[in-house]
Amino acid sequence: MYIPTFDDVAQAHERIKPYIHRTPVLTSRYFDDLTGAQLFFKCENFQKAGAFKARGASNAVFGLADALAAKGVATHSSGNHGLSLSYAGGRRGIPVTVVMPRTAPEAKKAAVRGYGGRVVECEPSTTSREAVFAEVVAESGADFVHPYNDARVIAGQATCSKEMVEDIGDLDAVIAPIGGGGMISGSCLTLSEILPKTKIYAAEPLNADDACRSFKAGHIIADDAPETVADGLKVPLKELTWHFVSNHVTDVLLATEDEIIEAMYLTWQRMKIVIEPSSAVPLATILKNRKLFEGKRVGVILTGGNVDLKKLPWM
Amino acid sequence: MYIPTFDDVAQAHERIKPYIHRTPVLTSRYFDDLTGAQLFFKCENFQKAGAFKARGASNAVFGLADALAAKGVATHSSGNHGLSLSYAGGRRGIPVTVVMPRTAPEAKKAAVRGYGGRVVECEPSTTSREAVFAEVVAESGADFVHPYNDARVIAGQATCSKEMVEDIGDLDAVIAPIGGGGMISGSCLTLSEILPKTKIYAAEPLNADDACRSFKAGHIIADDAPETVADGLKVPLKELTWHFVSNHVTDVLLATEDEIIEAMYLTWQRMKIVIEPSSAVPLATILKNRKLFEGKRVGVILTGGNVDLKKLPWM
């Protein structure tokens, strides 16, 4: 298992700069008053393809040697990673295949195709997904880009915290949502190198608290299909992300579904930005752990803004 | 009738700087591809109190001599101007009275009170509003700050285009929504001075096309209570705004309700920002008048982001 280093992050940043946005960091007087902290919101909802995943996907795609790249890349993800890989592959002009359950929303399939990706459908089971995916790779020779358990992907996600620190300087804490742990791992990788005293918090839905239980147990616990409005955060940790979580995370904080929806609603209402439910989990945990953050400079990563505007969780 | 000058704008800008945001200008590859133009979105939805109206209100409030200011300010507006005047008055620590129909949504009354403003209710008729408002002014000696037919307010709104030009340079055209004409007048005031070749377009709902008909007729036409989703744009032009519209506007472009809602939806979906229906009218007219804007650098003023998130027009 290769553990990416900060050199990989610096290289990733140079490599992906032409293909990603240097997203802005927004502040909010309202939320500072409400929390007693000084919050810096890193807006990856404004990122290409609508989420931070464009960073890792672009690093994987543009890091491939030409001969390998020509065979294309593939992944199984009906969420932001599939979309981002399609975006990055489209920018490089190589084939991208995304294996998705045939039951996934048509809008998500259309979005992948909109960026030039090819959707291959499987049955909605792990067995079918793995079989179909193996077939795709065997046929095409495509390079598998895992959504998070991949050193190139983590090095790419790590450029997010790097930009934030470059733009706003020292931070007492950084908080990001945790699903498979790609963004948190990237944040650990960057911050342990350039701001080693900064505390790193992972924010997780109570309904999908496998990372929290893993953190407490000292080994990976994976749940089967948890249900949460924060649909980007249902997947379990894997070896590489567990390495970073177990070594660098200060704590994993939890929020209920209602708290997540309320934080999401408040963010839309007061900051006038569209974020997806997963992005609201950190603010939800800050609001219920006021003492932990009061008086502190806190970086909050808003991970994405891909949401079905016709089906909002507070309706 | 005093016509504000660019000197007034420069003074207004200095005066209000501590109380307003210098809002960002965003771009969108998606909308550039869709329109063939280069669009620069000036994001007044991120402005204090959620709309550009904070500029004019702050200029009026902070321009008052102490003795006058002590008596407070008053207006009749159930929309963004009432909110913004409450915000500005609150920052200066003077009384603000907003006369609103008792039938106005409770959320709007609560928002005014949230900024420290006092709500005085009237019946939902012009007669009652004027009678109640006259009483408020007679009792308190408060200074009347009209939502748009006021030189101080127009000079304040004019700082929006000033910032945009300072930040992004030359523009072939600027487009903004038109209701009473405060923002358009401010844009005319600034641009006719600093970028006199720039074309100025006003964008209006077809359902409330009084400014368009006025523009064509050569005199003010006022409609009685038009119905449109763009609820900030129902009010008619007045002498001062008519002066600017009739002298400096290139054309008034119209959009249907469906076109406005579609442009609003697309803006939320692709730019991940919350804008109110009125703010979407310019983009709606650009999309249907492609040839007018193709190949041009166009400033698009997104006027505000105050919207009921529980009642979206596409639901």
C-alpha cells in the first residue's frame, strides 16, 4: 500500500490547476455570531462538476502515461466521483466508463453522459456490480480509479486544504464530512505537513456512523447500506483512508438527520449558496458542539452542491 | 427634482463601504457556452440583507445629519428595501419604521424585526398605506426613504456597477432587472460617466411590462397590481428613474414567467447560488436574444437572493 506524501500533493496541484477552480473561501457574520467561532467556508460546491471530487479524479486522469490513458479509466460510483471522472476524462479526451445500478436516477446517468462518460448498467447488488465492472476492465484495459481508496485521488483531494491555508493562513481546526474518507484523508495529508497543530474533525451522519465506530474501536467497521439524507456519506472506510483517519483525526462528530437538514437550510437561506446534504454535516456538528469551536478559527469544507432542486429534504 | 451625479456616487461609495459587501463577480463556463457571450455575474444576492437595496438604504441612512437621523427613517415596502433600511438603520442605531400591509407574509415582518425595524401594519390598499404612512411620519418626524425615487438611493445603487467595472474592466453591455428602476438608474448614472459606450439593457417580466411600454411610449405608464413570479419588479417607474431610463437605456427586454423560472432554476443548478426570481429575468432575456449578446462582454446584475426556500416556483 503506497501512502501518498505532501510531495504528491504539490505535484497534484500543479497537474490539476488548469482543470479545476481555485474555489473561494466565504465567511458569514450570521454563522460567526451563531457559533461564536470564526468560520471559513471552502466552497467546493463551486468546483468543476459540482464537488471536490474533480480534484482527485483530475489528478488520476492527468497523471496517467499516454499509452495507459488511451485505454481509458473506469469506476463504479453513481455519485460525484463518477461525474468528476467523466469530467476529467472528457477534458483529457479519453474514454470513461462508469458502472451504475440500472436503478440509479436517470438524472445521474444523464449527467455522466453529459460530460462524455459511458454508463454501463449493473443490477443493484454488490455481486453484479463487481462482475460487470471486472468485465469492463478486462475488455477495455481501463485504469480503475477508486472513489477514495487510491493514493492519486487522496493527493488530489489534499489540494483543497492546501488552497485554503494558502488563502487564509493559520487555522485552529478544519472540519469536513466523512464517508469513505477521501476528503478527510487529503486534509490530514496536507495539514499534518503544513499546519501540524491544526485539529482535524470528521463530521458524520448519526445514521451512517461507521467511521465514528471505527475510530473508537481502532479498526474498520463497515455497515451494510445505511440510510441518510447525506447520500455521499454512506460508504465505508478502506485501508488507505483508515491510515489517515486513525493517525491524524482528532474526533469524529455526529449529527442527526434533522440537524443536517436544518444546517443545510440555514446555509442556503443565509449564505445564498446551494450545498448538498453531505456538505451540511460539519456545520450541524459545530452548532451542537459550540464549546469545541468557540473563539477558534475553523475551516469548514463545503464538499459539493449537486442536489435535486425538485426534491429538497425540507419540503 | 435633484438628479444625482457621479460625484454623489463616489461619495456614496466611500460612505457605505463599511456597511456593505464588495460582492464577487462570478463567471460560468456553462452559461458562456449556452449564450455565446462572456457573462460576468455581479452577485448582489450575497449583499448584506440579501439584495443590492442595502447600498441605497445605507447611503440614505448614513448621509443624514445627526439631528435628522435621531428622528429615524421610514418607508413602505414589504420587500428588500424595507429589509435593507432596517439593516442600515440598525447599523447606525436609529429607529426604522416600515409600513406593511397586514396581509404581508409573517416571514417578511419577522425579517424586518430581526434587523431591529418596527413594522406598522396598514390595510392592503394604497389609500390605507398612504394614510398610515403619513401618520407615522407626522408623529415621528422620520425621514422618508423611497425605495427608488430618491437621489440618495439611486446614488447608492450606482456603486454596484462602479465596483463591477473596477473589478473586471470594459464591458459591451450591462443588463439588470427593472421594476421601479432604482438599479437600472444607478447603472445608467455610473456607466454613462465611466463607460459611456456600454449598452444598458433593462430586463422585465412580460407580465409586468410597464417599463417596456413606458420606454416605447415616451412617458411613464403605471399598471395596477401586475402579477409575476418576479415579485420585486411589480412597481412602476417614477420621475427620477424615468429620467435615467428615457435618457440612457438601450432597450427593455421581456421574458415570460416560464422563461424566468427556467433561468432561475438553471442558475441554481449550474452556478450553485440562490437567487430570487427577479434576478433571473436578465439571463432569461439573454437566452432568448442570443444574437444581441453573442461575442460580447456582458455584466449581469444578480439583484438579490431573498426567496422562500419552502415555496420554490418550479415545485
